[in-house]
Amino acid sequence: MPIFGVESHLCVLFFINLLHGGEFFRTFAQNIKNMPQKKTYLLLLLLLFVFALPSHAKKKEKRAVVRMETSCGVIRVALFDETPIHRDNFLKLASKGFFDGTLFHRCIKDFMIQGGDPDSRNAKKGQLLGESDAGYKLYPEFCLPYLYHWRGALAAAREGDDVNPDQLSSSSQFYIVYGKKQTPADIRKVRSSLSEKGIDLTRQMIDDYEMRGGTPHLDGQYTVFGEVIEGMDVVKQIQAVATDKNNRPLEDVIILKMKIEQYSKVKPKTKRVPKRCVLG
């Protein structure tokens, strides 16, 4: 399709030269003052910048991205570089096919969906699940007030404080937050509960919980290490399925395959954690 009489493919070639400081652009710049329609060409130049910036910005995505193909649809998650222990562990397991064929074995409406138990693969109907992982634990990486349990957050499951006082994360079990939108009364109640643990909610966190939804009562106690960037409609569908008394879906919701679409551009730093994160 022509743009001001110039074919679109020529515009693309022109802008490539522009980005790389090519001879075409230098010649263009030197001679533009002699062009009878220089205003039109200047406008064209401006439009090329405007329309090219969004696609160029997409290339700056540095986070690792994992695609979850489930029996209900596709969920894509990005992993945070602020939680390198959990990020790298999740990528390692996904690359080995650890999650393939496992279930979202625990789904609670208006709360979350949980998966990652290797025993859930080919589990019998009604079998109690949720007690197994990859055979080790992870140190927590709490990054408040930056990473918290907004709707769509990806976090590590763990055993309760009574048997796990160090709040170590499961090596493989994870959950995706759905959570309801919080009312001011909900926020007052949860702030009171969290304050007893030395945890407070910032204005930004409160606004997110009231407008987007989430599970603020889990903040500072479970490691948030990623977020859904595509497929919240699938998460919504899964969290609403019919379940048994143990919150296991009556009809299996299967993680068919996990595929790593992109690794983080941030190089891992051995035994180092960003200063804003607090390790347990």
C-alpha cells in the first residue's frame, strides 16, 4: 500500500538504513533541502519513527518466557529476574519436560490454580495429590513491595509454617493467582493480619488488589517469581471448574507441554540475589 506515493517496502528499506546510519539516509539528509516536497518527506520520516518504535521496543523484552499448553488452552508466563533461584529452577524443569503430562491438581474458585506435582501424571480419579515435588527445596526470594500476589502472579507453593518455619519453596509445585477484587474492608482486614508479621501494603499494592484482584494475605510468605502475560482467560476457566472435596478437578486439567520460548537476557549471578530481595 503506497504511503505518500512511496511503496511500503521502500519505506522499510529506508528505515533500515536510517537505523544503521547507512549511505541512503546520509544522501537523503544532504539533499532534502533541494526537494520541492521536503515537508512531505519530513512528515514521512516522522511517521516512520512513530510506527517503527513499538516493534523495536518488543525486542527489548529480557525476561524468560514459558508457554504452557494445557487441555483448556495456552497460558504464557514471564519469569522475573529478581528471583533468579526460582526462575532458573523453573526453566531447568520445563526444559527437561518435568511438567509435561502433570495436572493442575488443586483449583479453588476466586483464589488460584496449582500444579507441578509429578505424582499427578496419570493419577487415578479421586487420588489425593499435592505431596510430591522434584526432591529438594528452594530458598525463598521475597521481593516486596515489587513482586506480590496480583491476579496473574506465578508463585511457588510450599508446606505450612508448622513444618516449614524457613518458608522454603517446593522445587516444582507452583500456583497461578486468580483472586477476587478486594474491597476496602478486605484490605483493612488483611493489613491488620500482615502487620503482625511485619508486612505492609503500599498504596500501589492496594490499588492493584482493589482494581485487578489478587490474594494479598499471601504476600511476604510465598515467593512470587513470574506472571501471566497471555491466557488469563484460560486461568479464569480453570479456577472455576467443578472439584471434589480436596479441590481436585473432577475432570483432569492437564499440562500437556511446557515450552521455553525465550531465556532471560540477564546472565545468572552465582550465589547473588538482587539487593531489593530478602532471602529467608
